[in-house]
Amino acid sequence: MGSVLDVLTAISAVVVILGGGFAAFQLWLMTRQGHRDFESLYVQRYWTLMDRLGSREPFGSHSATFKKRDRATLIAYVQLCEDEADMYEAGRITRATWNIWKSGIDAMLKLPAVGQILDDSPPGAFETLKRYRLTGKLKSKYPPYIAIARGL
């Protein structure tokens, strides 16, 4: 009788462990989906800005001059990039998404007009982008092993 009880206890323990693992995995998946939903808001902002430009090449040429409407859109895009960089540093953006956004930010920072916007901005404005332009790197709040556990 004791050995049957021991077997049932062992089976119960395995079931509880598997159930806990499954629950943890589900929580991780929900967290990851939450990050994707959050990131989607930034993607929507990006496409709203691109729609303002119409069918033209984004932000025209690499010249320092833009039409007034395009300049306002470029400033809004710089603000979007600042927000994205801030969210990456705060640990709210996945590393995979950051790598995609980073390539766009890197290209944007090469535009002379963007350099002018950053240089002319008041102290405290676009600080993350200014630092990124200077150092070439940003650091996420979480080290890689914690980021993975958090679904980042």
C-alpha cells in the first residue's frame, strides 16, 4: 500500500511541475504578445508619418532643406525615433524589433536635416538620439538573460 501511495505522490508531483511549467510558458507567451502589441503602436505612428509624405521618397533627398510640411513630418519622425530608443533602453522593446528600428534610425541620423534638427534642439530634447549619435550605442535596461526571461 505504501509503494502505491509513493507512486501516486510522485506522479502528482510530476503533474504539478509540468502544470507549473506550462503556466510559466503561457505567462511568457502573453508577455511577449504584450510587447508585440506595444511595438505595434510605434509601427502605426511610423506609417501615419509616411502617409503624410504621400508617394514621394521618404523625406525626399538627403538635402538639408525640406518643404515646411515635410520638415514638420521629419521632426515628428525624429521624435518617434527618440521614443523608440527610450523604450528600448527602458526594456520595453524586444531586441529583434530594436534591431529593425535601429537600422532605420541609423539611416535617419545620416540625413543632414536631422543633424540640424538635433543640433538646433534645446537642451533636454532628443537626448537619447544625441547620445546615440555620439556614441553609436544604446544599452537596454536588462542584460540578455533577463531580457529573454521577460520575453524581450
